[in-house]
Amino acid sequence: MPHIVFDKFNKELVTPLKKEDVSFDFIAKSYNFTEKIRKTEYKICVEKENKKFLLTLKEKDENYLLKADKVTRVTPVQLVKDALNDYANEVEANIIFSNTQDSNQKVRPTQKYLKDIDYFINDFKTDKEIQIEIGFGSGRHLIHQAKENPDVQFIGLEIHTPSIEQVLKQIKIQELDNILVVNYDARLFMEFINSNKVGKIFVHFPVPWDKKPHRRVYSNAFINEALRVLKLEGTLELRTDSRKYFDYCTELLTNLNSGRITIDINKDLPISSKYEDRWKKQGKNIYDVILSCNQEDEDINLDYNFSFDEDIEYDKIIETLSTKAVVKDDYFIHIEDLFTIEEKKNSGLIQITFGSFDRPLSKYILIEEKKARYFQDLPLPTSANMKAHNKLKEMLK
Ligand SMILES: C[S@@+](CC[C@H](N)C(=O)[O-])C[C@H]1O[C@@H](n2cnc3c(N)ncnc32)[C@H](O)[C@@H]1O
């Protein structure tokens, strides 16, 4: 983590300050909540190469520590290092330690087939049928399907990084161009996929989570989202060795108002996964539960409004805001920290974590002279984030 330690500075940085290739927009100072007295900390807003982010400056022992703010971190890391150096130069810091000089930092090549979630929100388009595999693990099944069905666009979801890396290697070696891989929780991913577009969703050997059922992939909400994205006659396909998980899923599925479900025991598939081989050796039964979609749904609207319409009397409400989390059934809001911009009235930063419990989002809200907006970019357009945003608006009234 790039950082600079200095024991004194000889010049005050006055914002806004614009230099050739960097600008410092504002400096916000930590606000002391009554329940949380701590050392003063500053958030310095930098703009470099059209990217805005924050640096953190705080006292550490007898010195000052300058580093990147985690929530707003940008890539490549060299940009952050340069910004740290720019600040230190500007205040004429007397540097004791620095690891920001290495400009030969290797930038990871962009992965053609590894996409982040923003890609699916803003750019993903295909005329092909989509098929999704959830928790692809070693990827044997995903790769087999992609080879057999070159006209289908596959999306592989996985949260285990080594599995992702392994499958990306295979995709490259086997020169497959119809798989996109996403490191994202499958329970939340489908919110971003258009309705009636998906031919098949494979969930093979999901973790049964017997002791933590809330972590299971299958739930009423997941099944409903699956039915929305599936096209007519599209299928949600569970394959499991766990009798408990099989019972749990068949109960959920048989409580649907309508639908067709087929169940197979010990059905052979053309490809067998690592897990499957292990369970078969142990003589365990393998259950397939396939739900066919018999409905067509309206398209989703990802055009959520994340604006703050009303003026925010930040100087007044700052005294009433609390770091105690607001927890609702399907979302939460936690105000982590507050900062004020001393040169301007009713201005500052609110650091929050909010949204769904499974995929909380960390962000800053920037308030400048009563006008608030999310710093850097808007939250992902999910229903949990929208609910949290609406609650937040109420809290900031
Ligand atoms: C038991 S392994 C099965 C892997 C593979 N399907 C197979 O049959 O060999 C379950 C996989 O699901 C992944 N997984 C668990 N929860 C997930 C979630 N919410 N979203 C995406 N992947 C998940 C795990 O990381 C793990 O690789």
C-alpha cells in the first residue's frame, strides 16, 4: 500500500489548487462524534488523469501518514503514488519514509474475459442466447458447455478467485470467445440482466450451507429473479449431492404458483465435475431438479434515481447523525464517518456503507454548499441500494 510518512511540512495547501497535471479540489477534516473521539484525519480530494479520488492524511505517533483512501482507490496504482508525491511536494513535506517512487510498477493486463459488474450494467449487449453458470468452481462444466454451444453467450459467476484465475487460463488456452467471467455474488447478479434473455441457469453442487442457510444461493428471491431473466421454456438447473439442499429447493419450487419441475436421480451428464467424481466414488445419490419457466416478464428498469434533490443543512444535521447502523429487512445503512470542509459552509463528506447485507457498498457523499451527490460515481442500481438511498435522503433532511 503506497504511503508517505513525514514529520513536518513547510507550506499549507490551500484548495482549490490547480497545477499542470493535478488538482486538489478540497480538504475535509474529520468531525468528532460525541461517541467517537479520535485523532484528526483529513481527506484530500485529488484529480489526476480525469480520475477523482481521496488521499488520507492523519497523525501517526509524532509524524504524519499520507496514503490512499481505501473506498475511492483508483487504478493504476502509479496514479495514486504520483498523487501522494504531488501532495508531499506541494506542502514541502520533510519525508521520513516513502514507497511511492517506483514508477515501473507492473500494471495487470486487462482481462478480456473477466468483466466487472459495471460492464453488465452499462455495456453488455448480445443477440445470442445467454446461459449462466453459478459457482463454476474448476470450470469443467462451463468450458464443456461453451465448446458444445458456440452460439450461446455464457456468463460464469464465481466468488473464489483461484477458481476464476484457473478458468480464465483455460479460456485463453482453448481460445473460447463465448464465456464472460464475473467475480460477483450470484444471489445479486441477476438484477442486472434483462428479462426473458436467458436459456439456462446452471447451479451445480452449490455449497449446502446447512448451518448458515441464509448464505444459500437458492431462496424465494433468487428463484423469482431466475424466472424473470429466463425466457419461455428456459430452465433453472440444480444438481446436488446434498439431500437436505435437494429437499430445501424442492420445497421452495413446489410452493410456486405455477411451473413445471422435473426431478432425476443419478442422471449421467456428458461431463462430470471434480465434486461429482468425489461424491460418486463415495456412492452418494445425485439429484437434478430442473424448473422450466412458463412466464414472460416486463423488462427491468435500471434507471434508478440516486440524486439528492433537497438542500442539506449539513452544519445543522451533522450534530444529530449517528454511527449506529440502521438495519431493515433487506438493506442497511451505516454512517462510518463524517468530515467537514472548513472553508465552505454546509460542506463535507459522509462516509457510508449501505445496501444489501450480502454485498454492502462503501461510498462517500460529497456535500458542497448544501448540494449533495455521490463522490466518484453512483451506487450500483440494485433495489437494496435504492431503498438505502431513499432512507438516507430521509435521514439527511
Ligand atoms: C461446491 S463448489 C462446486 C463447484 C462446481 N460447480 C462443481 O460442480 O465442481 C461451489 C462453488 O460455488 C461458489 N459459490 C458459493 N457461493 C456463491 C455465490 N453466492 N455466488 C457465486 N459463486 C458462489 C464457490 O466459490 C464454489 O466454487
